Amino acid sequence: MMKKIVLLFIMLLVLIAASMTCSAGELLKKTDFNDRFSLPWRLYESNEQNSYSFVRYGSLIVHIDQEGTSKEDIKLSHKDISIVAGNTYNVRFSINADKACKVYARIGDCEEPFLDAWNNGNEPFSISAGQTLNVNQTFIPERSIESAEFAFYLGGDMAGQLPCEIRFISMSLVDSKFIPAPTTDPIPLMNIRVNQLGYFPYAAKKATVKVNMGATAVDWQLKDNKGNIVANGKAYLYGPDHAAREELQIIDFSDYTKPGKDYQLIAGSAVSFPFDIGTDMYSQMKYDALKYFYHARSGINIEIPYCVESEWARAAGHTEDTAAFITGRNYNGPKTIDGKGGWYDAGDHGKYVVHGAWHCGYSKTNMNIQLKKEDMQFSVIGH
């Protein structure tokens, strides 16, 4: 009997080890969509009317209305991958579609020179209507790629009868030699929540404290950075926060007005993050906000000392940028427009009409930048 138990225990260890091995070395940050989110998988289109994507029933679905003119006109991509020459990679994915179509899959550069490490012999995969395509292949890249992507091309000749929906069930890219970067310890959850930036001396100063359901009002203390108790009191009952599913009380220490650094609130065993009381917490904010218009500027070099830290310096982007108008809609005017200048979008660093509204057309906008008393001063002058 004992031998059977030992044997069963060893088999369980083998199964656990095997399951760990299967997931070891995974390069993709998302391999399925059971959590109902798709990022970092993103859909790229040459025309926003071509397609759209959404997550339903644990799958990422790409709905195609227009195929475009080439397979690149609709692309689903996962970037932020690095490929190492000579390592062995296993690529797997499961896809189905409501109508017969093709999918071109590749792993390779996501920027120039756009070379592939794997592309199924440069052949697309065929998907039969209602049937699931399961792919499991191994490859060894001949060159390393620092900035790579795992991409599926769905446009042009790939699309079948439209409209159609392609359902991405799961994807995986495993490098058995890949060692993930060590994860940092998560920021601890504090049961006393404060404005960590700080409070103005004569403004309202309140904090939220999480308590057990039905708890009576807790006693609190305010300590300075030397550990001295400078104020104390009793919290008042707030009740349940239904969205957070927590029982809360409010600490009000507005009567304490002395400026200082690294104060902390204590209530029983609960402690807050350090915070300040003063008048300078937001002084830099206006300068940081205005710096966006320098860091996100298109068409100029981003340089020290204006970008403050050298890691944010970069060469000018889109020094030549011509936009073409869509014709055939009773439009009578120039066919192209000079799109140099303007600002990038804060989300994906792309250029869009809204951000370019100040610089496109027959007027241009210049940004004059002055450095004064170590603060960034901006003036935007349109002419």
C-alpha cells in the first residue's frame, strides 16, 4: 500500500513538472482571452472600415467587412517580443472562421528590414468554414531580432466571402531557453488610503480606512517623520463601498495644519503610505503637463536640456510627411497636403487629424522653447 502511495505521489510530481515545462519560456503576454481582454494583441488596418475586433466567449474575434488590396491591410499583432538566433521555438495557435478563408502568419521584425524568422514556408494557412485550424510547428531562427512581432495577416487574398468573422482561440510562442525578468514585489495594499502626493495645510485632509464589516469607529493617530504623534481622533462611519466590496470609515485630520514631510496615519495595525503637508506638491505639475507638447512634437529633434533626461532624447520623426485626400466624394481641392509638424498621439505615438489640426493646411504652428530658471517654459505661436 505504501509503495502505491509513493508511486502515485511521484506520478503527481511528474505531471506537475510537465505542466510547468509546457508553460515555461512563454514569450507572449497573452495566450488566450478567457479574461475578456485582448491587449497586447492589437488590430491594425489600412482603413478603419475594413474590420474591427472584440472578445466574446473566450476568443478574440476579427470581423471583416472589406478585405483591402493586400494581406497587410488587416493585421492582428503581438509586439514586444525578442528572438534569439539558434534557439528552438515552438509556435502554436488555434483559429476558426465562419466562412472559408486564409490566414498568413509570421514571426519577425516589426520594423525595418521586416525579415521573417518563421512564416510557414511563406505559405498561408487555409481555414475551412466552421472548422478549427490547429497549428504546432518548431523553428530555429538564423538571426536575432530585438524587436519582433507575432502577426496574422487577414486582408486582400486572405479574406474569403465577406462579411466574415475569424475567431482566435489561443496562441503561444515558447522559447525553452527564455528566462523571464524577475518580477518585482507588488506594492502592498494599504488599508489606510491617503493622497500620497500630499495635502494643503488649510484644505480638507481626509483618508479612507478599510475595516471589517460592522466594525465600530476606529481610533487613529497622525505621526510625523520622527514618529511623534501630532494628532489623533476617531474615524467616522461611512459604510460599504459596493464597487470595491469593502467596508469603509473616514479619517478627517483637517484641523492639523503644520507643513511637513513623510507624515503617516495609523489606525490599529493599519498604516498609510507617507505623505506631505505643504504648498508645493503641485508646483511642478504645470511644467510636466506642458512638457508633453515638446516630447510628443513631430518633425523636430528632442534634445537635452529640454527633455531633462537623455533617455527621452530622439531624432526628429516624420521630417517628410505628405497626406493624401480621399477623392470621389464631391471634393474639389488639392490632392495632397503638407503634414509636417504637429504632435503625436499620447497612446500609440501615431499622427491623427485631430492632433494635426493645428499644423495642416495653409497655416503652420511653431513651438518656441525657452529654458528659464531650470523650468520648462513654453509659448505656442500660430501664424
